Amino acid sequence: MAAAESDSKCPFSLDSYRVSEEFGFILPDPLQELPPYYQPWMDIALQVPELVRSHELRLCINKMPLLSSQFLQNHRELRLAHLTLSVMTMGYVWQEGENDTVEMLPHNLAVPYWEVSQRLGLPPILTHADAVLANWRKKDPEGPFDMENLELLLSLPGGDSMRGFFMVTLLVELAAVPALRNIPIVINGVRRRDTEAVARALEDISQSILDMIDALKLMQVYVEPSVFYGIMRIYLSGWKDNSCMPKGLVYEGVQAEPMEYSGGSAAQSSLLHCFDELLGVKHEAQSGAFLTRMRNYMPPAHKQLIRDISLQPSLKSFVLQQASEQLNQAYQYCVTKLVALRNYHLNVVSRFITVPAARARQLRNQSREAEGDIISRAPTALEERGTGGSGIMTFLKTVRNQTKDALLPETSKN
């Protein structure tokens, strides 16, 4: 907790938060195989898309041996185990789409999944930390970190678009690494009242956010909207705020009462939470409550970093107190770029959810369940919602507008 103290003798550092100097929040060099004892898990997890397609996944999982989690010995083994069990769980629950969900996850999957989740401090559902941060390998270990050289460890139905969705999101995380490295420079500069150091660090963060936007633009190249909307989305969805599973899911052998967990969401990435806390972006009750809840889907060390940034002296107050044009401009530009990132995210969501949802409604109104038309078969329960369960466009616009509110008053710019 020492990092949260504002004592300038103890500089703020990222060292204790599982943040990599090279990869940021991304898990460096994820394991690709579990110990041999866990081969039954890997054998099924590697085939989830095919087993869903042949309607055999539930059968295979029901026959799977109950394995103890006690032989998983380190963080990387636990992360791969959580990813493996998560992918199996999403496939199991959604194998038959929204009309034939299950009420119970079988004990041979639920019990080890719960144990691994407890050890990691993550919920027993597929999260951003699994699907993106710990789900990659380089085809050529010496090659570049780019779309051509990256591959998923495990996938869900959606083919190349599913790979594209996770890998582009990974590249957005990578683009943010320079910004993360500059957060302690900003915090320590505010403590020392070093306007030049803070301004330079904010300029670097702004550039990093621009690079994040450029990485996000690759979604248009690597993800097909109809495949995202019609196939992929349901496998990323959870059992909270989802009318397909209004009671949640019973984890057999864990507890008798059903539990509710949200599906994957961009709000589970720690990046924007860190930026918001640093820049003083305040969120209103409803959107703020959702964002705060999403922190429970992050690795605990990353969640702690966000909290500790929030406990630092206010950057915005510091900027307003200084008579520094360079600092004013650097802060203002940084908030403007964060608004631009959120605007572009709105654009992506419109392309991948709002437009296909309108098309799906049109097809249903015309009673055209077109043969082979992916969109017409899309889950209706998710129509205007994100996979995390939020009313997506309203939520994103609110968050974008609240980011604008962090801009300095007009008088401060002159």
C-alpha cells in the first residue's frame, strides 16, 4: 500500500502491480501448455469451436474427469488454467445459442474453475484478462508483435474474426504501454511540483492514446461485423443482466444458489480506468457504478493500481494552480485525445452492434430468416446491449461526455 502514500520520499512506481515494462497489463510470454495431468482440459479447450459446431461440447465436458487444481503452482499456470476453463465454460453455456442455455455448470468443470478463480482473484467467467491479456503467442518468437505474427492460444466460434477481435484488442493494450510508463512520472512530478516533467509526460501519454486509436482502427480490417454480431457476441456474454439466463448459473459443487457474472467488456481493461483516475474524469452514478463493478473482473494487482492512482494528489488541481501554458496545453490535449478514443470506440460499436441490430430487426419484421444470413439468427436478448450487459450506446455516450467534463474551463486556456 506504500505506493498510495503521497510522501515524496517514496516515489510512485509500477513495480508492485504486475505491470510489465515492455507489455504493460499484458501477461508476458503466456504459457502454452499446462502440466501433463491437465491434458484432458487442454484436449477439449483446443477444440471448443469445432465441438460447439458439432453440438458435442457439453457431452465431452460431462465425461471429463474431475481434476484437482492443487498441481497448478505459479501465476502463469493459473492464468492458462483460467483461460482454458473459461473457454470451455462459455462454449458449454452457449453451445445451443440463447434458446437452450443451461442452468448448471457440471461439478467437474465448476469446482476446479472456482478454485483457480479464487487463487487468482478473478471471477469464474471469461474476462478481458483471459481472452486478451493471457491468450497470445508469437508464431516466430523472434518476430514482431503484430497481426501477422500473433496467434491465439484458445478460441471460441467466430474463426478469423474472433482471432482478429482479440488480437486487435491486444495491440490496443500494447500501444498503451508508453502511457502506463508515464503515469508514475506525472504523479511524482505533481508531488515535486515539477511542471515541465508533468507536461512532457502528459504529451507522451497523448501520443500513446493516439497510437491506441490507430490500433483500434484495425478492427475494420480483421473483424467482420456480421460475424461479430451474429456469431461471436453470445460466446462473450455472461449471466448477469441477460434475459436468456435471468437466474444466473449454478456452479455445481460450489454452492446451490445460482451466481451472476457479467460477460467480457472493454470496461474490464484497466487502461481507461487508470487514465480517468489520473486526469480526474468523474463518472455519474449509473455509468460509474458499472465501471466500478468491472474492476472486479481485473487481476487484483491491476485493480489496486487504479485505486492507488485515485489516492494521489489531484493532477487537475495542480494544473489549475500553475501559471504554465505548456502544462495547461499538455493536460488539455491529453483529455481531448481520451475523448477522441472514446468517440472512436462509439464508432466501432455502431459498426459492430447498432447497424447489425437494425438489420436484424428489419429481417425479422419481414419474416426473413434468410438461409445462411448470420445476422437474422443473432441473439435477440443482446440486441442493444454490450456483452458486459450494459445498454451500450447510452453508456458509452455518457462516459464520453463525462470525459469532456474533465477539460479545463475556457478561461484557463488563455
